[in-house]
Amino acid sequence: MALPSSRLSDAERPVAFFANGIGDAILTLPALRALTEIFPGRLTLLTHGRAGYLDLFRTLPTQRQLSIRSGTKCDWEREDIDALVSEVGDCDLFISLVAWHSPSLGYLLERLAPTKSIGYCESYDIRLPRDYSKHTAELIFDAVRAVSPGAKLRPFLAPPDYPPHAMQMAQAVRAGLGEGVRILTVHTETLAEKTWPAASVAAVLDRFLTSHTEYIAVLVNYAPYPLELADEANRRRLVAEGGLPLADALCLVHYSDCFLGVDSCMLHAADVGRVPSVGLFGPTDAHEFGFLVGPHVAIQAPSDVNQIGVECVLAALESLQAEPEQRTVWKL
């Protein structure tokens, strides 16, 4: 029997699908939280298990979480899809939480054969518009609104439920600094076209730390990232050890006093953690991929992040020190 669209929330065996980057996982958490409220104890979550974000979903009150571990986020072996479908069993509602589609995802949808499906292309019974004028989190939350039209994004915009060991580590770092010491977390890792030059990052940190002796800077990159600060005293106030586990890095951002970074997962963690932040945007749009709830200055270059100068970033950091609750976009 067909499941009427007005009764989608009555689905007994709903399945949600997500496979994207770590930053996208943070932006998709509100939708997943809402879906677990709509389908208490009934939702099956399917993911790509090699993406590194599963810790962010581990405490969601789903019925179960299953993952495909072969291939890339959107291309998997058919035998792995068949095995996953066998494990899922019957599905009366399939909800895609990604705006892309692929032959593998199409095959998964075909094999699951849900009574009703919701997604962002013509393959789905309920096709959602790919409205890129919206923030990505709002775009993905449209899948929730298809089930529950009155649902609102904002009540579900909270930080991820980070692993206790990572929270304890970050709290210990914070407590060990002593009274009056403030932390500026810095993140520079992203796609090459969104990366700001290391020399510019170093210049900003040198001048900011000179002006603000209450701060230390903590680089939360995973890979080694040499920063040549000119001032020896400032070099001693820069913690730049690469290789932090993802959860540890996210928690350090969460417990920092200020954040400086590019369009990345750490920027989204700072935002949902309400950490005052300066975000640098070039080829990506701050309206689509930027801040939602946290205080910030987003600097939007016309096309190339290299168009953002050192003086502009310093001015944004100083502006946040003076007005830490502002929410502003500076368009160059």
C-alpha cells in the first residue's frame, strides 16, 4: 500500500542516507536530529563508513547505523550495496540527505525499493529543489520539511556530541593555561582553491599576538603546516603540532575564545559552538557555506581567496575583539 505524502511521518521503516565531507556532516546533523525526533527509535541511517565523521553521529538515537566501506563517498561495488540492502530489509521511506546523485546511489534506491522516497533529483518520488541560494544546512533540512512541513532548523543547531575523551582533553588544555589566557584556534586545511597563503597566516598571527599578549594561537590542522613567525616571543605562543585526531581538534575549537579559518569543517564547528570567528571565503559563497548562528566576520572575496589581504583579516580579528557578538559579512 502506498504511503500518502501527508502521512510520511507514520513510516515504520524509514531510512536516511548521508555521505559527504566532515563539514557537511556537521551541517547535516540538524536534519538527522530532527528525523530521529520524527521517527523515534525507527530511523536507519546509511553512511559511507570511510569518511571519518561517524563519531559525530554515534549518539544519535537511531534504530541502527549501517555503512558502506568500499569505494568513494558516491561510488561503491554492487555486491556491497546488495549486502547492505539485505541488512536493511524492508524500507517504506527513503530520505536522501545529499544534494548529489550517482549511479551507485541510484542502484541503492532501486534495490531498496522504498514505498516512498525523498531526494534532490528526478529519481525520487518527492523531488526537492537544489536551491543553492539557501545555506547548505537549510537546503538539506528541506528533506525534513518534506516529512514535517512545520519543522524549523534553528532548534537543532547545536554542537556535535563530541566523544568524552576529546572533551576532557580540550578542557584540560583550557584549564592548564592559567587564568586570563585566551586561545585563538587557526585552521587552514581545505581544498587548494580555498586555501589562504601560509605567509599571510603567519603575518596575521605575528601582528595579532604582538597586539594581544593575552592570546596564544593553536593550529588545529591535521597535516604539518610550517608557519614562520618573525617574532621569537610569538613563536613560543604558537602551538603548531600537526596530526591531531579529528575529535580532539574539533573540541579545541569548541573551547577556544576566537577562531580564524577558511571554509572547512572547523569553521562549522566554531559556528555551532558559538565561538567568535573570522572566516575567509573566495570561490565559495559565505551565504551558502558560511556561518549560521555564531558571532562572526565572514570576509568574502570576489572569486579568489588570495584577494583577501593581511590588513583586512587583522581588521576583522580586531573588530571581533571590540564587538564579539556581531554577525557580519565583509564583501571585498
